Amino acid sequence: MSEEIIEAVFRYSQSTGKQLMLICSRNQVDQNDGYVFTTEEYAWYITQMRSEFPGADVIICRDHCGPGFGSEKLCGLGTTKDTIKCDLENGFDLIHIDLCHLRPPDDARVSAHNYRLGKTLELMQFALSIKPDVMFEIGTDENVGVAEENVDRIMSDIRACQSVANPVFYVVQTGSLIYEIGQVGSFDSEKVQMMHKALCGLGTKLKEHNADYLSAEQIASRRGLVDAVNIAPQLGVVQTSYVLSQALIYGIDIKPFVDAVVNGRRWEKWVPSSGNPQSMLICLAAGHYHFCGIAYRELVDRLSGEIDVKEGIISEITRVLEHYSSRLE
């Protein structure tokens, strides 16, 4: 979501010796656009981070590679292969193939699920033709806060994928659910344990998306059941909250940035427009979409006259990384 978050990940990995993953969406980073970087810009920045933090163990990953994500709103495969090709040519290690928005043609002779599965295998083969050691994550996080219980379907999908390559991760719905700037889901340990056991039998790890805003106890309850978690919205909120709070402390006007976020409408993904949500809630939930915007840059420039903004952000992000990694092991 930002240069500071990326650097915090590299710093933390180097200082602790722990392996972490950076998993960018097509909204954030893609071949020709992204609200953080283009793919080539991202690859250049990652190279800089590897040079500065040579002891870091950070895997570079693509999140939700499929139609309906990022700037590609069509429900055909469209530029998905272009994204995969560009990613792998720029040093990505793992591709999450997510075809939940792919629509089968009207004359398809298989179910929608089997059609998507077939195209998943096709994309895996395509990626392997470019980078034979590429890793894969499959499954989607179209999350409604209900834990997955269809073990047979997931096992069948993984076995089909193993005809091409064994997926490193399968995304399993655990019951977690993000609403506004908090976690409102309920982790179903019984169902997750069942899934984890089944996945272990196939040599695939269980990944949980939407694991933001968890308490220490909630994270600890996942130990031994969840092999990896994705967090992202929380990190954006942490950075936005830090900058806004410090600006208020030093009497710096935050209104231009808040207005830019509200008018940008990107917050509608996180905050329902019904009920007239407060502008500060909107800004916290969606400020990260505007970190490269003029209003944010001007705000940070003014704040930099008072404090070391970059180090402050990295310190706050590091606390979150420690909160999770120290309890999942």
C-alpha cells in the first residue's frame, strides 16, 4: 500500500530472520497502472529494498490474479495472462490465481465451477512456461463470514491442480470478516481444523485472507491450524491514522486530504454509504488509496517539518507485524 509498509516488511524480516510475503493486488500494482506502483516501478523498489536489507527473506506475490480485479472489470480473462507474464518477468515468486469473477460462455458444456477450474489449470501451465519454479496460491476470498466446510470439493480442486503443479496455498474461508475498520467475523476452529488436516494430507498449506484487526487471543487460536494470513487494510488504516493524528497534534490542516478521500469514493468497498458515514471513518478506511495523491503528499511534507514521518509510520507498521508473527509461530 505504500513505500513505508514495504520497507517495514523488509526491515522486520531482516531483524527477526522471519519469512514474510508481500502480496499486491492488481489495484495496487499492475503492468500499466496501480495506485501504488506499476509492476516495473515496484520491481525496481523491491530491488532497492533487497540491496538495503540483504538479510531479509521476503517472497514477492500477486494477489487475486484474474478478471474483475484491478482495472480489468470485464469478466473474461482479458489481460490476466499479460499480468502474469509481466509479474514473472519482473521477479514475482508466487501467483494467486483467482477466477471467481470469470463467466463461462453461454454454450459451455461444463459447470461454471469446472470451467473456472479448467482455466485455472491453463493459467498455471502458462505461468510455468515462463518461470518453471513459480509458486501458486488458489482459491478466493469472496468472504461472507462463513467458514468453508466442503472438504471434498477443495480436495478435488487441489488434486486437479496437482496435475500441473502442487499449490503452496489454498485460501480457506475461516469465518473472518472485515467491516469498516474492524474484524466482525467469528473464527470457526472446528471447521478450519478439518480443512487443515485435509490440506496437510495433500501437501498444501492453509491461507486465511481477511485476517486483519485480530486480537492476541484470536491470532493465537489460529496457531497450528492456519499456515499463513493476509493482512492489508489494517496496515493502510494504521498509516493513515498515524499521519492524521500527528497532523492534528501539530496543528496541520487535514481537511484537503480528508476531502480527497471522501470525494474519491474508493471507501465504498469498506464503508456502506447508507447511514451517512462520518468523513473521518471514510478517511481511515480508504486513505491508503490516496497515499500517492497531491493532498497526502502535501500533508506529509508539512508534517515532516515537525517529525520524522517515515520512521514513525514504519514503527507503527512494525508493531502490527510483531503482533501477528509472534503469535502465529
